[in-house]
Amino acid sequence: MELLPKSQTFSTRHVGATHNVPKRIVAQTYHVMPLVVLATINIPVYDVDGDMIIARALLDSGSTATFITERFFKKLKVVRCFCKVQVNTVGANVAQCVNGCVPLRIRKNLLVDEDPICVDALIMSKVVGILPPAAIDLPAGIYNDSRRLEDFADELWNVPNHVDLLLGADVYHSIVTGDSVTLGTLSLIGTIFGLAVSGPISTSVTSHINAHGTQTSSIAMDMELFWKIEEVPDIRIADYDQESSHQSRVICRSAEEDFAEQHYLKTSVLNSDGRIVTTLPFIGDVMSLGNSERSSKNRFLNLEKKLEKSPVTYKLYREFMNEFLDLSHMELVPDSELSLPPSKCYYIPHHCVFKDESTTTKLRVVFDASASTSSGVSLNDILAAGPKLQDDLFHILVRFRFKRVAITGDVAKMYRQVLLDNKGKDFHRVFGGKILRSHCVYTG
């Protein structure tokens, strides 16, 4: 729907050789629509390995179901379930089919190991467009002594970015606490993850309207969806050096996976210690990266304040991070390189996952390279995802029927043994602060 920015008067006249039609004046008025901010929050979602991935979610009590984008579903690497559901949206004459469904587990508190919020999400290629549709200037008074940036569930709520999830009425009231603060025309909604911003911006005008309100209905198996699920993907087998003894054949199921595999084969080398050194497989435009330092630093300072309230967790966190230094898996960034432009560095936010019932590792630190920069683009958005290197669980189980002896093992800190070149290190910067014995930035 396109809306003209203001009322306009049009003059129309019919021109013909044999007709003498008088001039007519027709006045048409177009209503000006303010830009309405929809409530978005960043939430931690468990992937197939039990690690947390931060998702940008839209709160929508007008939807009877929760939705997840195909893009974010693939990041979780969880199993897709078939469900016979169609989605009816506002103004649509034809119901849309979903690409399946998936059970999600959302962590409530990063510092306390509580039961997660469980919800079934419907998978769709696109849930909603970029939100907000245009950059918004921060309203006066939104931050003060009692309301800081880190108190917001989506610190970049005013920066256009993708939405990974739509949280419907089935989970809405488990997240929203009911507290609300009015700031002019905006409402600051209290959630278990922080404040969410919603409401009209009176100084902004939009030609895009997002109208939500969905209803799901069961149907018989849709043949088009059936063939889509059963479709065999395009398989590419990477070209390997036939004389190499340490390479094995990997099946690439997309052009992106093939690019990542070829990039690794062409750029990886062995250093004098016998360790692999490679570069990051950039498939997107590095110049599209915005500033990541501010949001990463704010998240880090907020993390430190929370950890100071939990001494046991804080102690484990410091031990985990200092291990990176002791094993030379991190190094101090020289002062002369701290002011690199956004297109040449990226600051990765990090947080911890605490599992008191674990007998091995009670605390694990998660690095969030999916965190958006000021431009709405994250590091993961411009990196190519490589092919899956592990065998399918089905194939592993089948092999148990052919052999009598099975051997299992665990390689400790395996991925840390792969080194990045100097340019790649600058895209793996993290803030250290008190956790790493000094207020400085490290890269690894």
C-alpha cells in the first residue's frame, strides 16, 4: 500500500478533436500515516547442541501461533517436523502453507538454570519484513539514570534489521510481565528480557504498513509442500588435491557450502608448529558491516553487573575466559589497532550458560557472532556457512550393526586449534574488562 505524503489537488481535462469538455477540478485527500514501532526483543534460543543463539523476535499477541524464519531455523540445525497447517493473514484471500514446524526452547535467565519456555513454531520463508522500515532518531528522555541502554530487550530497536521469530499469543504472556511506561506516544513494555519499545513516532511518515493477526487451520497434506520437503538438493562434491593425505571428500549441498569449502582448501596452510591457519570465508560485502563496538561493550558491561551478583558464576566465568589467555587462544589488541574502521573489525558479544546439574562443564561461554551492528548486518550474515562435516545420526547407528566394537572419544578444544590470519583475528574481537584481569579488548 503506497500512501502519498500529503493532500494533493489534480486538474484533469479530456482532449479530443470533436469533443468540447469543460475543465473539471477533482480534489483527493490522502491520509498521512505515522511510523509505528513494533515491539522487538532479543531472546536466547537453544540449538540442536544445547548452545544458545540470539534471535530477534517480534511480540504479537494478535497471532494464534509462533513463527520462525527458514533462515533462522537452519541456524539452529534442529529437526523439521511435518505439520498440516495453513496460515490465514489479514487481507489475504488465499491461505499460505508453512514449511513445517519445530519445537523451540527459549532460555529465561542467562545466570540461573531454570526450565526454558517451550513453544512450537511454524516455519515460513519470511515472517515479517525489515523492522523498523526506516531508521528512527532516539526520542528525548528515553535513557536516564534509572533506564539505561542495557535495560532494553532490543538495544537496536530503532535500527532496521531482520526478524527471526514472531512470538504469538501462545507464548506472549509468558514473556511480557505487564509493566509498562509511557514516553510520549511510545510505550515501554516490560518483559523478562528487558524493555520493549512500541507505539507511533509522530514525526515520521511511512508508506509501509505491517498488519499482523494470523490464524492457523489444519488441512489435508498439500502435494506442493510434500514435493518441496522430499526434493533432493543440488549436491556438489568439492574438488580435492588427489595427492593430499589429510583431506576427505565432503558433500556440498548448496553453492554457499561449495564456496566455503573451496575457500578453505585454497587459503588454509600449515604453520611451523603444524597448526592450520586460514581466513574467514566472506561471501557478503564487508563494507556493509556497521559499528559493533558500542552494542558489544554495552552488553559486556551489563553482563559484568549481573555476574557480580552471582559470585560462583562470576568465578567460573573468569576461569573459563582466562584459560583462553593461558593457552594463547587470545591476545591483546595493540593500542595502535583499536581504532580500525567498522569494515575491518567486529566485536563479538559473549554470555554464559550455567548448568548446575552438569558433571563436566557447569559453565560454558557463548560468543554471539549473530549480533547485529549499527547497519543491521552481523558477522554471520556475511560469512559463508560450510558443509556439515559430521555423519548423520542414522548412518552412525546403522554402522553399529556391521561392526562388533565401537570407539568413542572427545577432542578437547578442537576448533581453537585452527588459527586465523591477522586480518581474520580483527573480526573476532571481544571485550575483556575485569573478567580478563584488565580493561582491554582481546582478539582470538
